Amino acid sequence: MRWPLRNCINGEVIISDVDSTGIAMDNDRNLYVSDYRKHEVNQWRVGDTNGTLVAGGNGQGNRLDQLNFPTYIFVDHDHSVYVSDHQNHHVTKWMEGAKEGIVVAGSEGRGNSL
């Protein structure tokens, strides 16, 4: 939902049919939304009605082209998307246009060792 700053009565649905646990915005005001049901992250440019896949999108799994319950996300100045992949117990970096992520934290499965 987008809510105007002055008139908080009338909100506008800008993204629907998404089960999200994470949202981020880049410097160009593009929105990035993680969808834990579809196991993917999409980007919505200002004015878009459909998102563009930027991470995951190949079903639930543990391959580098998949996500398994993506949650929190962060977008850096180069438009790389960092995804906290909850069920895979790691964080992946998806550079702009990438078809696979790069594990940047974790990767040894669940646990508390370094």
C-alpha cells in the first residue's frame, strides 16, 4: 500500500498477491519485495504493474538459483540484492542481472559455529 503523507485516508494498492517478509528501496525509488511463498525477490520500478524477478524464481530449494523462504533484503548502490535465505541458513548476494546468487554469509547449514 502507498499512503499519501497529507491525506492518510485513501491508500493505494501498488503490489498485490505477495506474501512478503522483506521490502527495500534503492536510490532510484524502486521497490524490492521478498515473497516467501514463491521463493523469490522481485523489483518494482516506479509506475510498473508487474515486478521483475531479481533473485530466486526457480522454485523452493538450496541451489544457487533458488531460495528457500527469503526474508530480509537489502539493496546496495550497485543494485545488488542481498537476501536472508531463512531455510538455507545463509545470505546470498544477487548482482544486477544475475541468474544465481553468491553465498556471502553462512552456507554450512543451521548451527552456531563460526
